[in-house]
Amino acid sequence: MDSARVIDKLERVARAGTDLVTLWRDTGPLLAEAVPHFEGACFFTVDPSSLLATSHFQEGLPEIPGEWLGREYAEGDYNSMREVLRSAPGVGTLDDATGGRPELSRKFHEEMQPFGCDQELLVALRTPDKEAWGMVGLYRETGRPRFSAPDLELVRRVAPGLAAGARHALLLGQALEPDLPEAPGLVVFDDGLSVTSATPTAPDWLADLGGTLESPPAGVLTVVGEVLGSGGPALSRVRGDSRRWVVLQGSPLVGRDGRRQVSVIVQKAQPAHLISLLMHVYGLTAREQEVTRLVLRGESTQAIARELVIAGGTVQAHLRNIFEKTGVRSRRELVAVAFQRHYEPRVRDNEQRTAVGRPCRHGPMPA
């Protein structure tokens, strides 16, 4: 196997600006060539705000068992998704996490051994700006060589590109068929900087930036120019007339006539769909929402106190209020309830959409 060649192919697939299922289907065979594994790769997307899963895709497995996802968030285990997503290297194996004793893990017995597997490799899909948008899981059968250091290095190298591809695909899905407030807009340009298509929400976003579909704003055209010049994605942050910060994400496309095109997704900087949902459903205060978001990400009391610049005792007081309002008794139960009520419905909806060729969407399911 020529690692450099496979890495180059994976990076080009990630930059293609495709829908999510096409991205995963094009990625799977290349990953199998680079890092041989059992069956197909297991792909997840996650909400960057909470690190909870929003979709799952594995060729040949139309629906991931609900009890697997439930246990992932309700019970602790070695080499968990959230643990790898938060880790500095962003890649981990069950063998390393258990010190060479994978039998210590619950999922080893309940989810891997029944299929003849005893190895797991997880890699976090984090963009260069460290936002987590997904996770890939690879597995090997009993008796196969352990995942090696070169295997881990290869998946770590391609992870940022795949994360950017997943981010684009999810925002594209929400722009095409929005079901969350302040849905992003999508504008497609040809190589002459003219608009060829746009989603219904796009004109309002362009208007806030001082432009129209016929006369796009300068900030958007700058992103288009960067993509056409580099052949890769481009990211920019600008301030609109409404004084809100807007993120512009440009990706290269190839039109049906073979001409180069550029898609630009326009959305509010740091969308807080989870936060607005928590406020609406549970009546959490602004500070309680911040604490909840960090708890869902797996942060400790000390880490929450440092980030919010408050005392540890104040964090505990907020947690007591959060538990009372949400009807739970512990952090782990809070994570499990958030997933069951707001994220598992999104996973199931995306699985159904995948089956009929509709775009996958991101974020928690609306109340």
C-alpha cells in the first residue's frame, strides 16, 4: 500500500463538496485499502457543541441498534466516543485504553465479540480549528494484527479533511431542508463568479452582508476567489449589518458540464441550537445552559470552573438546579437524557433520510 497515494485520494474526496452519504461511500474503500479492517467503516457525525451523535452510517447496516447508542452515553467504558473526541491526539484504540486487556471493556463482550472482533480504532474528525464534527470507527477480527502506530498516524492525518467534508455536508443538508432556526444559506457560483443556484434562505443572509444574488457581497466573492485559486476549501468570518458575526464556508465543486463551481455556505457564527432548545424545554438560565453544554462534552467541575471563571462550588450549585429542572440525578444521567430526547431522534431521522437519498441534517432535533 502506498500511504501517500491513499492520503492524497482521501483528501481529494474530502474536498469534493459532496453530500454526506457520498462522502462516506467514497471514503470507505480508501480507508479499507489504507488500514485494513473488518466489514465497513462505522461513520458518525456529532454536534460540535455537545459532542453527541447526530447521524450514523455503515454500508450494509441500515440502523445502529438503539441499545448500543444508549449505552455509549448512559454507561462509562474504555475508548468511548466522547473520550476520543476530547483527547489531545484525537485517535485511540481499545487495546491501548485497556492496557492490552480489551476484555475489560463492556462493548468488547456485547458489541464486538458477537461479530468476531476484538480490536477497535476510533478517530475524531476535527477541523483545523479544532471543531469536532464526526467520528470513524474501524474494527478487526480476532487473530488479526493490532492497529499499528502507522495506522493511527494515517487516520489522524486525514481526519481534518474528512471533518471539513462532513461539516460542509451537514450544513448543506440543513440549508436545503432546514428544520432549525437561523438555517444556513447555500449559494453556488460558477468560475465566472456568477450565482447559478441558491437555497431559499440565502438571499436574506446576503442582504445582511450588503449584497444580493445578482450582486454578491465582497466578502462572499473573496471566499469564492480563494477556492478557485487554491482548489481547496476556504473559511471566512464577517460581520453583517445586523451586527452579528457570519461564517462563510467555501468548497470546490465540479458542475455537470465539467466546469469548476464553488459552493458557499453562510451561517451565523457559533450556532447555539442546543442552547435555545434547552432554554425552551427546561427553562435553564444562560449560565445553567453554559454549564450543561460543558457537562455534555465531558468536562470536569474544575474545567468548567476555569472556562466560566467561577468557583467550583458555584458550578455544583448550578448543577443542582439543572438536575432539578431536567429531572435527573447525575451528570451521566443528564447526558443520557439529552441524547435520548434530542439527539437519538436526529440519528433516526438521518438514517431514514439516508435510505431515500435525502440530505442529512445536523444539530439536536427540534422540540
